Amino acid sequence: MNKKKNFIQLFISNQLAIAGFIGVAIIVLLGLFAPVIAEQPKGYGSEILLAPSMKHLFGTDNLGLDVFAEVIWGARTSLFVSSVAVIVAIVIGVPAGLISGYKKGFVGSVIDGFIDIFLTLPVLPLMIVIAAVVGSSVVNVAIVIGLFSWPSLARVARNATLKISEMQFIEAAKCLGIPSSSIIFRHILLNIMGPILVNVTLIMATAVLSESGLSFLGLGDPTTWSWGTILKKAWDTGAVIDTPNPWWWWFWPSVFIMFYVVSFNLLGTGINDILNPKTRD
């Protein structure tokens, strides 16, 4: 209880953590309440490429669709993709890192070898190929991103496990005959949640960048609004280079991508400052 109270106090006093938390909270609220905030994007007939106004806060695109509605619904998609990618990364990466760090013999070496192999793979080209093969649905894209995100999480879990497994209370648990599975998932896992949590925030940030990149390359789901698909449609119709340039079409999704990434990075940095005594005054 004291540890939780101390963490909350440190969190509240950490400006980076608070700034990141507020940003993440805004994104989460936009995603959850998108149907309440804005109707699904629909055409307005002659209202094509209108600049931002009180009626259309972020302007309209070449089909008369409200860009504000597109961006809000894009937040919902980006949050979903990031969450699924993180779940996939946790399910694969955390057990792999725990076992690799705890088992010193053949099993640990094999798992560690797989982690090293995946860390050296050219992620973006492989992600593009696999996304093109499995299909462009939002779920498929999220799973593909998660499958390439778990090695970093596994490495973090492994390094933290190596340190924890050498401590006296772990040695005492071994002497008492407690099963390895219980030691790994009850004693070690609870003590390495800090580094894992920090890495999760980074995966949330990189996942939305990956989804936006894949969608911009035409590998996203064209039936679902995301910030990447908005940028692709703006680019395909020449909105980025046309004169006069309908800047609002590509500007707002870009701002939200940056806001999303910066918020999760600030949150992760703040949590790391709190949990790592070396970074504290």
C-alpha cells in the first residue's frame, strides 16, 4: 500500500508524467466517445475543400467529408490498433523474456536466440510484405504490428529478470521448492512491471506510427477511418502539393499523430523517472 501511495505521489509531482497522462487521457476519451463527439464522416454535396470554419472545424475534403469527424474517428482506430498490438506484444514478449532470463540452460539460450534474430530483422519491409499478404483489415494490421513489437518487450523483460533472479528472495524460493512457473509469474513478474510498463507506452506510440505508415502506403483498411488513410487520400488527390493547398486536410491528422506519439513518450519517460532511482534527484 505504501509503495502504491508513494508511486502516486511521485507521479503527481512529475511534470512529464502528468503531461503525458493528460494527453493519453484526451486520446482515449476521443476514441471511446467518437460516436458522441462526431457523426461518421459523410459528404455534404457542394461543400468541397472548405477551409476550417465554425460549421466544419477542420474543414472538408474533396468529397465534402468533414475532416474533424474523420480525425475523431481516426483516433478510435489508432487507439484500437495500438491496444491490439500491445496485447499481442505482451502475450508473446513477456513470457519469452521471463523464461529467457530465468532459465540459464538450453531453453533460455534458444529463446534468447530467437529474440536476437527478430531484433535484427528489417521490420518495415517485412511488415509491408506480411500486411500485403494477410490482408488490410484493421485487426490484421494490428496483429502484424504486434508480431514485430514483442522482441523489444522480451529484451526488456529478460534483462530485468536476470537482475531479479539473482536476489536472495528468489534463491530462498528455489530452496523452498517453489515451482519455477510460480517463481517466474508470481515473484519475478510483479517486480519487473515497471520496465515493462515503460516499454508498453513506447509500443503504443510506435504502433500508431506503423499503422499510419502502412495505411499511407495503401496497406491499411480503406473502409475504416484512420489518420494514415486520411493522409493517403490527401496525398493521392494532390492536396499536399496543389496550389492553392488545402492544408487542413493533411495538417490535422499529422498533428494528432504527433500529439499521440508525444503523449505516450512523455508518459513513458515520466514513469521511468519515477521508477528508476538513478534519474531522480
